[in-house]
Amino acid sequence: MKRSIIFLLLCAFTFIYAQVESSVVIYEDGFKGALTANGDIFSQDKLTAAHETLPLGTQVEILNFRTGKKVQVIINDRIQNTANMFWISRAAADKLEINTVYPIEVLYTIIGDLPEIEQTDVYKKLFASLAENLEFAVGDPRIPRSEGDEISAYGIQIYSSAKRMDAVTLSRRIQEELEYLSYFEKIKLNEGIRYRVIIGDFPTIDEALDCYWKLQHDIPEIFLVEIY
């Protein structure tokens, strides 16, 4: 079956500097004094935020486009099963002139370079000696954005390289280390030829998400793709 993977992606430079749609809610006061994911003590007075997938330590500028107010926050905590949303401290909310319990739509920009990915033992085994991953998801990496064609299945993109042998090597390692069947596709982009390593086909997005959650801790760069 002929396949083409359609999804929104940008090169690393664009991903770092582009504005992305999201939403924010304010931490409840009951979290005061709780331990955050990076070991900090949560305080409503600090300019911090929680996000599901952005690396801990990432600096993000959030824009309330209704008021024009901006704030820069540090990601120091995790939330789960919340599609492309930030939890922000009350201090950050005050800067944005937000005072509601309901989610508010915002735009955000990642400031500077993303922190280095935590390299677990599994990550090191899989990516040892391979070139850098060249493609990243925009926004929520779990939610591919359809362009209207009929979707036949879903997959998980693991890696993208300009080197064919790197894709071949990683595909073999995935099958040996994780026992998932994977394949790689050759595609021509403006930046040149890319070889994408993909796990799939999953007939439903729920099955793809189940795979995503199993792998995301060890391979934070992964994201869902639609298969046509």
C-alpha cells in the first residue's frame, strides 16, 4: 500500500521561534508547597508553568492576545492527558491579566534553545552513534492535524535523518530493544532528503496513543502522524 505521511512540522529553528496556539489554566492554591517534577517547591509567586511534553527547564513566552500582555515562564512541572495546555502560577496569570478558572487561549514561543533531552539507558542504546534527529512536532505532539484526506491508520514517528543507514540502524534497534515493528520512509523536503523511522500502522488513534505513552519517557521527541 502506498503511504504518505502528512503532518505539520518545522525544522528545529522554526520550532524554537514560532508562535504556537495553546491554552492556559491557573494552578489551584492546593498545590502550594508541593514538589514539582524537577524537584522545586511550587509557589504561586514564581513565574513557572507545567506542560505535558516540553522539556523541563524550557523557557517559554506566553502571549494573551486579547490583552497584548506577555510573560516568560520556566517549565518545571508535568501535567498529563491535557492536550497542548499549560498550567501557570498565579504570578504568571497576573502578568497576563488572567483571573478565571476556565482555560484561556494563548500563543506561546519557546525562548532560546531547548534543554538537552534526558538520556535514559534505552535512549542511549537506541541512538548511540546516530546523527541528530532533524524533525520535531509543532504544538501538541500527540495530535496530528488532518488536511482532509481519508486517514487509514496512525503511526508514531521516532526519528528523521539525512542518512539512510542511520534510519536502517534505528529501525533494527527498535525491533530488538522495544519489540515494535517499524519501517522507514524516504521523503524529499526543501531541506533535502529525509529518512523517517515510523512505528505503525495503528487503526485507531487510541492504539497509537497507547504506544506513544509507553515510549514517550524514553524517547521524548516522538509524535503521532497520520497515514493515508
